[in-house]
Amino acid sequence: MLNDRQKMILRMIVDDYVLTAEPVGSRSISKRPDLGLSAATIRNEMADLEELGFLEQPHASAGRVPSQQGYRYYVDHLLATDSNLSTDDLSMIKSLFTEKIDEMERIAQQTAVVLSGMTQYTSVVLGPQVYDTRLRSLQIISLSEHSAVVIVVTSSGQVHNRTVTFPDGISMAEVNRLVTIVNERLQGTPMYKLRSRMLEEIMREVSRNVDDYEEAIRMLDQITPAFGADEEAKVYLGGTTNMLLQPEFQDIHKAQHVLSWLEHHERVVEALKAVPRDRVFGEIPSIRIGGENQVDPLQDCTLITSTYHVAGVPVGVIGIVGPTRMEYARVIPLLRHVSKGLSEIYSKFYKGS
């Protein structure tokens, strides 16, 4: 457990490093008029904090920077839970939800743009039901010998359809067998997972029931975009290239690792869905720092997410992706306010008002 002086010094180091992205030395902290501690005393405390794992020293002659453990302690114990946003922040949020927007998708898209502009980080918004919508049934209606309409019905009652053309090696009877397999094995599967589940779980079944295995795979590749296209379109990103503005990501290869991850919407959905159960219905955003993310490209990033609800049911997620050197004191209450606003505006949509 840290003593009060160590807590104060750790908080100052995190605050300074968030602002400057430069290692913080004992002399710069000792110059604060309200502190009343010598540089030597501060240096000793910083050495103890480093030994405890809360600070790191990137170079022998440099100051210290917070470790991931240090950021976690800062977020859990040193941030005021009632952090206030600036008047400008509150005005921006208010204008976002008072503007008349007639389409639910536009609300999500505009939210992503505004959040990225306010934070200078990358924002992501999962539109309503994107992670909760599941496959109810798949139907197929023949149009000709080599074409048909694929009809997908989801758990939310949405109906999607697409015309597809069969490869020469696939008959209508075999297509019907594929549809039967999908309905038997994948009913209830989340829409965003459907493509990967199909490839992982029913290929063996397909090989036993369809004569031309390779053509069957091509057929599935035609059908599966009809499943996920509309749902995947509900993943909205804002400020994707903001990552390049951060000093930590001046290494282009490091930045590309994160940017490549952002391009794969299914992976983004999976990460944003992984919200601890006790956070889903509460107002406290989920904060995953560095190695707490179960995603390799995010090992040097922080992902903060918050769910929004309709009638107490979680229907979507908003998130901020940035370096571990994130402005937590502002981002956390910002997400809290925005998720509350989204909950209110989507509730009006679903109630028909």
C-alpha cells in the first residue's frame, strides 16, 4: 500500500507525463510551491515507486514514467470519481444530442466523429444491437438454375436479403443442404461471429453432405457477406489516424499494428464486447490498460468502453482507443456523459417519439 506522499507524487507524475509525454524528474516536481518537499526526498520516493513497479525509468539519466501498474493504480485510487468536464465539453455533448438526427445510424456515426475530435484519440461506436443481434433463420428462394435470393432473419426481427449466383459445381439441392446445416448448427449465433463460426464449425459437416467441397466453400463465401454486411456497417470509427499524432506511435510499424487491427471490424467488436459483467449495467466505464487487453495490437494502448442502454438492456458500446498515456480524468467522465446521452436518444427512437 502506498503512503499519502507516494500517492501524491505518483499522481503528479502521471498528470505531468500525460500532458508532456516526457519523463518526469524530481526537480520539476520539487518546484511546485504547494508541495514543500526537497528534490532529494522526491527522488527517494520515486525510487521506491519504481521498485514497487509503479514507475519506470526509460533511460539511466532520464526521469520516470508511469508503468501500466502505475496507470492502473492511478485510475483505481487517485482519480476523483466526480471529475467534472469543462463547459466546452458539456456544450459539445449537449449539441450532439439536441441536433435533430432522424436516423439511428447517423447518431452513432456523428458520435464517433465528435468523440474523436474532442479527445484526439480514436473513437469507436457499435450501433444498437450489433453485438446482441443473432441469427434466427436463413432461407433461400430459387430464381433460376444458378441464382437465388438469400434471406436472413435476425433475433431483432430485421430481414436482410441478397441475390447470389451459384458456382457451376453446386446444385440447388446442395444449396438447400447448406442452408439446412446453417440453420441446424448456427441458429442463435451472434451476427458478427457468423462468418468465423461457419468456417470453423461446419466445414466438416459440409464435406460430408456436399459433393464438391471447394465449390461449397466458394458458395459460403458468397452467402456470408449477406449475413454480416449490414451488421458490420454498424461499427463506426472516428479519428482512426489520430494514433499517428501520439508520440508513442511515431514508429510507423507500431502504429500500423494498431491501425490494421482497427480495420478488422469483427476483432474490434470482440474487444468492445468484452466488458466485465458488473460494468454492463453500471455507469462506470470499463478500462483496460496495456496488457489487460487480450489483443496483441493493444498491448501499448488503453481501451475505455461504456455501454448504452434501452429500457435497462445494453444495446451498444462506445469506446476510446489511445496510448496508455491517456487523459483518463477527462475521457472517463466524457464517456459516461455520452453513453447516458445515447441511452436517452435511442430510448426515444425505440419508443417512437
